[in-house]
Amino acid sequence: PSDYHLFRSMTHGLAGQHLANFEEVQNWLDEWFRSKDASFYRRGIHVLPERWQKCVASEGRYF
């Protein structure tokens, strides 16, 4: 849950991609991280307490 913001966005960027080797993966990741501005990361950090509360409230159940 704490990495949902990051990986959800990354999933959209990877749609339709085929990365044939580690170097291509590394290059894609480097570019993807560079393409995000500070507000993207700020937003993800801002919602963490709410997500943590949701995890605690679910008592370990999947939601």
C-alpha cells in the first residue's frame, strides 16, 4: 500500500512496453524517475498516512 502511488503510475507507463534486457529496464526506470516532477513525489508522500490507516483498519485483510 505505501508504494501504490509510485507503482500505479509506473504500470501505466509500462503498458505495451517490451524491455528485452536489464539495461533496457534500467534505462527505462532512470528516464521514468527523471520525468516525474517534485509534486508527483510530494503527492505520493502526502497520502501515506491515509493509506497506513486503511491498512491498520483492515487488520491485515486484502482491500
